[in-house]
Amino acid sequence: MGSVEQATTGGHLERYEEALARDPMAAFGLVREWMRTDWRSLFAELRERRPVFVTPAFTVVTRFADVVEVLSHEQVFSVRAFGPRLDAALGAPFMLARDATPMNWREKGLMQLMLDPRDAGDVRELAGRLADELLDAAWPDGRIEAVHGLFRPVALGVCARYFGVPGPDPQTLGRWTRAVVADGFANFLGDPDLQAASVAAGAELVAHLRDRLAEQRTALRDGRDLPDDVFARLVRSALPPGAGVTDDRIVTNMAGLPLGFVESAPGAMVEAVEQLLRPYVLAEATAAAGDPERFDPYVWEALRFSPFFKLIPRLCERDHILAAGTPRSTMIPAGTFVLAAPASAMFDADVVPEPEEFRLDRPRHHQLFFGSGHHACLGVHVALPVIAETVRRLLLRPGIRPAGRVERTLGIFPDAFELGLGAEGRED
């Protein structure tokens, strides 16, 4: 079908070593900038020359087997470092920021039960209907700003109608999720303003959900029907007293749904569309868009080329020999901040055949864009159809083309992606 531009290897490590000798903070800044703007080339060089890249601030893991090892050993490589920020934002322990604890097992299982995989078809239909409404409204203008004009509204619509979390309004819910997620997953330097914004937004989100829970409890007592959404399912569920799932725990877990979806789903849509608009794949993907079964593999291969989460952070809880028995075997000391790189692993030729080729026959276990192991995406059965169907409805429109570069907040969260619609030149 075609291949992505070959990553040029060489030069990053030498520049890093030179900067490290002069100023460790400058060296850290270099690596951080490369991870945002030149990650494909950086990871290609690291896989070849230094697959376990140890720096004074963190260790980056780039080979497929090693990334899976990190993500699959939650008692060694934990998410504990992120618990305090998320707990502070939500005012209570957040179960996804715990590793194989009773709370994590119990409440993750409960939420998986509520997020029934059998809902996938209805959720897909909902996402498609929302996408078409937004595209119809934009069509006469000949262009659309896809992040706030399509991708985020679809995600927020799914939150409202399937999760049962509409927010006071979509814009407010989107503001809350961005503030909490930006601090929890992108505030590596501990910016106090980001932390304060997260705590304020989290408090507002939790208060809103408490009010919504009280309304639904009242409706249930009054014999009124509740909608068939995730929130209402929790309210209607008769759980054993010993389960420990109080109303406070329901609120905290419901807060986790928009936090895990409103930023990541639109982010994945942006990455997928960017890749699918490349000349080597666009014609074939557009031709397949009439058939969801034929089309979906284009989205998953696009996300292999550029996942939204290119790095997944973990904290090493005890000394651990990574890649034991291989030439790259490395001791990871307790307390090390580890960045597992799915974006690199999915291009590891030792595991993924012809990684530079855009192929539709990749097995699911080669696709790490929803994570792996204990903390793999909780709502993957919802995320898959929403992402694929929104992108499909977009590519069903003739003449889709880029009309500007993707603009990102904090170098991570997409906030603008201008696309042309219909005949060339309509908007120019």
C-alpha cells in the first residue's frame, strides 16, 4: 500500500551527551522537545542504539517486549506516582490510580460490567449520528475545525447520552476534563497553576455528579423511569453491602469516565485522520469508508503509526532487571520514573513485520495504542466504535483535505485541526 517517511536515525544521542555534560536540565529539555516534535526519529535511533535509554530524570523503554514487560508488571511498574494528583482533583482515592488493590479489582470489575461490550453497536450508531449532524452543519462553509467542531462534540455527546454525564453543558464538562487530565498526565514539572486548576475543576465535576446522583436516586424512589445509560445502571444496581460501593465511590468512578474519554478519544481521532490524509493511503481508505468492517483496520493501522499516547509513564517500585537475559538487560532501580513508549514498540521490526509499511493485516496484540496489561483501556469497547465511526463519517465526505497544521496545548492535547470539505478551493 505504501510506507511512512523513513525515520532518519543518528545524532540525537550525541547531542544529548554533549548537552548533558554542559547542563543536565538543558539535556532534559532537548529530550522532552524531541519526544514532542521528532519522536519517530528519536525512537528509531534509541531502538537501534540504546533501547533502554537511561537519563538522570527518567528511563525510556523503546523495544516491544520491554514495553509490554513494563506495562504487564503493575506491582513492579506502578501508577502510584499519579494517584496523589488525581485523588486531589476528585477529593477521594481514584481506583485507576491504584495497582491490583482490592479497591482497584472491585471497582474496575464493576465499571467493566456497566460498560457492556454489547453496547458497541448502539454507541457506534450514536457516534455516527452525532458526527453527521456536525458535518452537515459545517458543509456549506467548505471547511471545519475538526477538534472543537467534530471530535470533541462527538466525545462529549457520547458522555452525555451513553455515560449519562452531560455536564451542566458540554463546554463546561470539556473544561473540567482538560484541566484534570493536563495536570494528572502532562504536568511533569509540577506547574502549580495546572495543579490548582485541576483541583478546582475536579471539585466542580464531583459536585455536579453528586447532584446528578441525588436527582436519579429521587427519580428512582418516585417510580420514574431512568435512561439506559451507565450512570443510571449504577444507580439501579443492587450491590451487596460488603462490596463497599457507596454513593461517594459511584461519583468518583463516574468522574473517571469523562476524564478517560473526552481527551483521549478526540486525540486518537486527530492522530488517525492525520495519517489517513497522507497520499499513500487516502484513496484506499476513502474507498473503504462505505463498509465499516473494511474501514476500521485503516484506523487501527493509522493509530499504530501515530498513537495519541506515545509514552505511558510508570514508577519502578523495586529494583528490577528489565529485558533479563538479552544484550540490553538493564537494572532499573527502585524509584525510577519509567516512560514506556508504545509509539516506538509498534515499530520494532523484531516483533512487527515491515513496520514502515501501512498494512491492514496486523494482529490485535501488535496494537498497543490502548495500552497493555493491568491498566489497558477500561472503556475500549466504547472507544473503538466511537473513534472508528467518527473518522469513517468524516472520510465519507468527498474532498476531505488538511487546511492547516494540528495545534496542541502542552504539546499533547489537540486544540485545532482545520480541514477542507468538498470541492478544492471553496474556502480559499
